[in-house]
Amino acid sequence: MAALRGRSLAPRLTRLEQHVQTAVRADPALLERLRADPTGVMAAAGQTPDPWQDRVLRSDAERVLLLCGRQMGKSSVAAAVALSAALFRPATPVLLLSPSERQSGELFRKVVGLYDAARRPVPAAARTARTLELANGSRVVSLPGTERTIRGFSGVSLLVIDEAARVDDALYYAVRPMLAVSRGRLVALSTPFGQQGWFHDAWVGSEDWERVRVTAEDCPRIPPAFLAAERQALGERWYRQEYLCDFTASIGAVFSAEDIAKAFCNDVKPLFIEPVGMQP
């Protein structure tokens, strides 16, 4: 009987919790202060943005690439950008995408942590382990990196792709059209993962992206002695990839990308030229 009563009380407790969350009144004055200062969301959580994070928070570029070493704070600044979009752009979804559900969930938890630390200037209409729905109609939704989970979304105000270098090209091409009508933003953050994939191509290509590169040597919180030890432990290739943001050649590659590029030259004329009109 006690177990049955416990099960019957669970839905009521869930509804009560949601009621308490939505009963919190909006704070227009706090919302306007956060709107006026792009760094306000992080500041409200007691975080002082690094100079490069400040640049990202103040950027209004539609397409942003964050190429960062490990533990640089890229997820923290992406969470602040995501929360700001949800607070200031009503009735639009903000999507958090990554190669796995666990990674998307970690980024979502950072968004929720900032929301709580900022004293919830817009009340929550609903809150689950994967979705934060605000009273202004906006939603922050955490998604795993599978195409079937994202096809139904439209009017997206912001798409954040975490660990972007490990997100499949097909998935990336599938999500871009969601931003076409809404003119939503796309923010992709990652450490490098070899000279392959759409993230690498976007970084080295000519498409109009705002590119931000941050290495471990740019981070004042990481002591040089630690980096020296990591360099010795990981070896030069892995160290340069994980901490110095180098798109190193894939392990097992016979030729480097630089060697392959040098093999092609327009200055060399072919030895034999087939006359026009000749049939084999």
C-alpha cells in the first residue's frame, strides 16, 4: 500500500514542482540589465569572462567557429550564448547538439546552472532533464547527434554544435536548413580531430565564419609546468591537437595533407596531349 501511495504521489509532486517554478514572477529590470551587458549572464554566475569569451559574447556574427584547446571554457561561453538567446528571443527554440546524448546533456546542465545563478529572470514553464521551456515561449533543447532527432525543428534562433569536429558531415548538412527562414545563429565549438570533416573544412575554407582560436598557452589558469608535463606524456602530435589546436594528420596516413597538396601543380604540362576529335 505504501508503494502504491508513493507512486500516486509522484505525479502530484512533479506538477507541484512545475507550479512553483512557473509561479516565480519575471524580473523585467534584471532581464534588461542582462540584455544591456552581453557578459551579464556569466557575471551573474560569478564567472569573469576571459578576453576571448568576452569577444564571443559580444559578437553578433551569424556563423561562429570556436577552435579551442581542452579546458579553455568553450562550453561555458557556449552555454551563456545559448541562455541569452532563450531569454531575449521569445517563442523560438535553442538547440544543443553533439555527437552523443551525454555530451549534449553536459552542455544543457551548464545552461541550466547559469539560468539558476542568474535568478531566473524569465520563469520556467517546464523543466526536464533535456528541455528548459521558458514562459516567453523559448525552449532550450538538448539533442544527441542523430539526424532523426532534429528533423522536426524549425524557426531555430540558435544552434550550438559541441565537439563539432566529431559530428558527422551528413548530420551537419541536415541541420543547416533549420536556420534558413529564421536567420538563426550557428555556433560550433570543438578541439581539432584530424584534417577531415566539415569543421576542419569550415576552419580552413573561405566561407564567411567568425573564427576564434584559443590554445592552452592563452589560458592563464593552466600553469606552464602542467603543459610541459602533458607534452611529455602525450607526445608532440596529441599535445598539439589537444592543447595547441593543430589539425594534425590522421594516425596511419601515408602522406600528410601538405605533401598531397604539393603534389598538384598547374605549371607542369602533360607529356602527351590527345588531339581534339580523336577517338580512342
